[in-house]
Amino acid sequence: MRRYFRILKVLVRVSFIRDIVFRGAFYIDLFHAVLWLGLFFLVIEVFFSHTESIVGWTKGNLIVLLGIWSLLDDLASGTFWEGVKRIPTLVADGNMDFILTRPVDSQFLIAAERFRFSRVIPLIADIALISYGLSIGSIGSLWTILLGFPIVIIAGYLTVLSVFYLLHTLGFWFLRIDNIWALYEGIENIGKYPLDVFGRHIKLVSLTVVPLTVMFTLPAEALVGFLSGAEVINALLVSALFLWLTRKFYQYSVRRYSSVA
Amino acid sequence: MTDRNMRKYWTIFRVVLENNLMYRGHAFVWMLFDLLWIGVFPFIWFFIINAQGGEIQGWNNSAIIVYYVFMAVLSNIVLMHPEAHMAYEIYEGKFSNYVIKPHSYLLYVFLHESAYKMVRFLAFIPFAVPLIWAIQHFGGSGAVLPQLPFIILATLLAMPIFFLVAAIIGMTCFWLEDSYAARTIFWASSGLFGGQYAPFELMPPILNTVASALPFKYAIYFPLRLISQQVPRAEMLRGLGIQLVWIAALFVLSSIIWKKGLKRYSAVGR
């Protein structure tokens, strides 16, 4: 464990140096994050120019949900996104061999390969957005926020990591799907709106098979006061299950992998 | 165009089509993306429209479902995105290969994108069945069938408008080392000012005013409006006229940018 922590420190330092050297990319990434957040905020304003609530979610609640969605998106983009996104290209080019032959767990190495410090400022903007949403909407009890929220936000982050990793592990099985991140983004984009609009059956799917509710909705519910104890347990179970699935599928894929180099 | 030229471009199209059919996963993923990211909007608007008594500014559930279903069709079949590919080739210097070849680069890119769209259309067909069911379930769009010739024409005219704007964005890489910011602005603008988040009647009037001065409204929103609602003939003709004006203006602009960009272009080691 200490060895992996030392490796992680080195990788973080290298990523930081790279971000300082390539400042143009830093500012572009920052601009990208802020522009999209502003656009999605505008879309919420458009919805609420016609209604006071959407399936029980007020404007403030929805702004909190958007803030949570953006927070997890920025956390993902700032940590494992760039590394895991490379899996299909690494497999297609044959460069996966250089990762697999290193005396380190390859799944860890891929995920920790590239951090993006350009996402720190958008994270601050996300927290500001969440605070604004809470100030104009409902706010949960102190116990829900102090106990429930940390559990479900960590479960949400781990589920995001798992789903993203699972999709990209398909790069071992299908060639030239270097755009698989777009499929994740398509699914992820649904998660910034209340999934109750789809009805009960889809909501059930979003709690289990495609765990959008666990990823984004439950952390928002914890802050605005909609979270139940059963949902906390569900979040823990689903995130643990997806982490396990991701690990097993990756290991199985590596065992079946034959280099193209 | 001479017979030899036509054979040349047909070969380009065929080779790209074969390549995309071989590696069809790429097209399948983008097809799913275009379906998924708009998937939630009809449901949200259903809720809002029902809460407002069944109609807002002429938009009811039937019109909204047709709007978004055909947005999925438009995204998968008509709207081309050559900007990232062009920017990559210019940035990497691979563009040099095309400059020395005896064919038009823009036409090559257009054929490249057309072949890709054909593969995406094939991937889209299985999803068309539930989408057609959804349209029929919510009341269909039979009322707009008399407008069908205008719908087809508007959709055909939308293709070059969006292609030329995207190509111009791709050409910014002649000046910018990394055109990612320009592409991000393009994607955000086309979504907002193209009516991809909501029809303009449901958005603040200021957005409609700004959108009227940009080409995206006539590349995306205008065909969708014709297919979702009954539109007065004068408005249809006016819209088609504006589409033609945009095509001409963008063609001239892209030619100017192309000539200026070529003068600037240099590639190391190629």
C-alpha cells in the first residue's frame, strides 16, 4: 500500500508539472468546464420559466443536482478520466503491453496516470453553485448532510469510476472504439435531471443496472433532504458491486488480451 | 464534373464507407450518444406541458415528441462534424497529404462524413422502430404531411449549412495551435442556438433574437419546426430563403478562410 501511495505521489507531481508547462491546455480546459456549466444552468432557467417544480424538484433542488453532477464530473475529469480514456487506444496501438509489463497493478496505473489540475477552479464553482441552490431551495437535516452525504458522494464517485472503467474495458474486445467516452457522457448527461420524470420502472433501472441515481441523484437528495436510509444502503451495495464487477471484468479482459504489437 | 473526377470521388467515398463498416463500433457509439443526450428532454417537457394545461406557446406533447425524435434523426443522418478530424489533420501535419493530391479537400471531407453518416444511419435503423411507435403513441405528426416537400427541402439545405460552419471551425486550426476552445464554443452554440435544448418559443425571446442572426437555427431548428407543427406558407418560404442565403454566405466565407489558411499552413517533416 505504501508503495502505491509513493507511486501516486510521483504521478500527481508529474501531472502538476505538465499542467504548469502546458498552461494553454490548462486555460482551455478551464474555459470548457465553465462554459458547459453556464449552459446547463441556463437550461434549468428555461425549464423554470414555465413551472415551479419538476416531479417535486424545485429550481433550487435542481441547481443542487446540477452542482453535484458537475462536481462529480470535474472530480472524474481531474482524476481518472484521461488515463482510463486511453485504454482503447493503448490496446489498438499495442502500447498496452508497456503498461501490463510493469511491476505495478495495471488498473491502478492506468487510472492514476494523469491528473488535471485545471479542474480545481471548476470544483470551487460547483460548490458555489450547490450553495446557491441550497440557499433558494430546501436543505436536508444536519444528520443527513453530515452522515448521509459523505457516504453517498463517495459511493457516487466510486460508481462513476466503475461505470467509466467498465465501458472502457470494452476496448479490449472491440477495436477502434476510442470514442466510448461519448457513450458514458451520453448516459451521464441524463443524470443531471431528476430521473423521476421517467417513471417508476426506469427509476428502478437507474438504481441498479445503469446506476445514475446512485451516481448523481442520491448525493443531491442527501443535501436537499430527500434521502432515505434504504437509499444509503443501496448506494453502498451498488457501488461495491460495480467496483467488484469492474475489477473482475478488467482482469478477465487482460487474461484474454493478446498484443497487436 | 468529368467522368474521371466522379470515379475518383466515388472511390474515396467507397473506401471510407468500407473502413467505417469494418470498424462500425465507432459509429455505433456516436449514434447512441446522439440518442441518449436528448433522451431526457421530451420527458421533462411532457411534465411541464401537462402542468400548464397541455400546451405552451403552441407546443403540446405530440409536437414535442416529434421535435425530439426528429432531432435524433437529424443528428444521426444530416448534421456532420468534420471539425475535429480537420483540426487534428492540420495540427498533426497530415493535412500535407491532401494538399498535394488532385482532389478538393473540402469535398473529400464531405464524402468522408457522408460515408460515416451512412454507417450511423444503418446503426440507427433498429432504434427507429420504438421512436416511430413513440410518435404514433403521442398523436403522430399527420397534420404536417402537406408540408412534406418543404420538410425534405429544408432538411437537405440544413446539411451544407452545418457542414460549412463545422468546416470553418476546423480551419481555425490554421491559426490556432489547439482549436479545442473554438470547437467547444461551436458545440455549445449549436446546441443552444440551434434549439437542441428546447424549441425557441419555449425559450427567452433574447435567445431567439440572437439565434436568428446565426446559422444554427436554420440548420437544426427550422427543419424540426416544419416537421413538428403546421407552419404558414410564407414562413416556410422565408425560412428556405434564409437557408439559401446562409449557404451562399458560408460558402464564400469558407473559401476565403481556406485560401488564407493555406498560405499560413506549414508542416514539419512531411
